[in-house]
Amino acid sequence: MGDRIVSVAVLESHRLKLIALVPENSVSIFDRFREFPRFADLQQIAVRGRTVAERTATAARIDSAVSISDRAVMLLAQGSACAAAAWWARLSPKSYTANVSGALLVAPERAGLTGHGFASPKMKLPFPSIAVGADDETQRLGIEWGSRLIDGPILTAASAPTNRFRAIIERFTAAVVERDVGAAYRILNAIGDD
């Protein structure tokens, strides 16, 4: 057998585009992420969903942000914006969601409770996700979305554990790298030595 040179591209956290979905007129719990150089490339999208037109515009903003990214995307969402993230992911074509490596869904709220109309089919999200929250609603939604569940306190922008979220994102990024490396090895094994 000859020597084979294998090249694997590794996704680093500074090569991960963060897109934060925040309910309109809410203070983002993700604002402090900009303090960390690795996560300085954070784009925030204000989620509006009172009317069909507002939901359509929100979907278009998410579509645009994800599709123009030159790197893998991680969605961050808080409160009722978690329902918007799930709604977008479930109803968008696979080509729109393919660039999303995962989602961190913090303190999700049912869309119907807050007057938002982000109802969608009850099915798992097309990418890995983590739901953070201590209440029964977070647990129910996390299970519905196929998310890994992490207990956490009710959060505000002032009390958001930024270091904990940063650690979750870094662990999540490492898992994405591991999955991508595993996929590369499976492809190489399928090709064989020839």
C-alpha cells in the first residue's frame, strides 16, 4: 500500500457565524458575546411575528443571513424567537437549512402564549440543537424539537451566563468538527485505497 496524504478541514469557533434571533423590543441576552473575539461575528435579527407579512419578512431575513454566510452557521434564539427558529427550520427547504450546524435555544416560549404565530409541524429540527431552560415548557419544546436539554435559570440580559453559553457553543463546535471529521473518514473509507 502506498502512503496516502489525508487533508481534513477543521471548523474553528472563529469560523462559525452566529446568528441571534431576538424577539422585537427585547434586550438580547447574546449582546455580550461581542466581547469575545471568537464570537465577534454575531448578527442579530429582530423577530416580528404578529402578522403573516411580519413572519414572512422574518423568514426572509433569516434566509438571507444563513445563505450569504461563507461559513457554518449557529442559530442562537431566546424566548419566543425560539419558536421562530423552529418554524423557519421546519418549513424551509433543506437547501436553506443545510448551512446551519446547530442551534442554541434559550428559555423557549410557546408561540401561542406570546401572540406570535410561528406554529409549525411537530417534527425534529433538521440540525442538532440544545434547549436551555428549567420550566416544563422548555422541556416539552426541547423534546418536540429533538433538542438536547440543559436545565437553566430564567434569564435576563443582565443575568445571562455568557461564559456558560460560550462554553456550550465551544463544545457544540467541537462536536460539529468531530462529526465532520467522521464524515470525511467515512468518505475516504468508501473510496478505498485505489
